[in-house]
Amino acid sequence: MPVSGKLESARRLPTMLYSLSLGSCSLANTRVGDLSRVGGMVMIIPIYQAELCHPSIRGTVTSLQQFMLGIGALSAAWISYGTFF
């Protein structure tokens, strides 16, 4: 196994163990679960948007979606910070 494969396995191991301890029956369920979470959606939605949009506004729509994700994360961080005390 190449070094990069070993590093990737070591990086994924805690996530896999955590997922398996929460009720996933196998490694396959863990992999399918990765695509249904927010990270998978963040990866898939811009591709879907790019397929649906007119070519002249494709870049604007996909970049706006990514920008709004950042604005949402920023808002969530400040709201969480403001309500912490």
C-alpha cells in the first residue's frame, strides 16, 4: 500500500469507528452515509446546479451557492457566540 493510502486510511479511521459505533452495520453503510451528510450535499449540489443553469449564468449560480454557504456558517458562528453567554 502506498504511503498516501496509509495516510488516508489513518485520517478516515476515527470517523469510521465513530460511525460504526453509532449504529452503522458495516463499512459500506458508513460510505453511503458519507454521501447523505452535509459534506456530500455540498459536493453534489453545485454539480446539479451547473447542469440545470443556462451556460451564461452557470458560474454565477454555483459561486453564489458557495458564497451563501460561507455566509450561513459565519452567521451560525456569530449567533452561537452571541447566545453562549
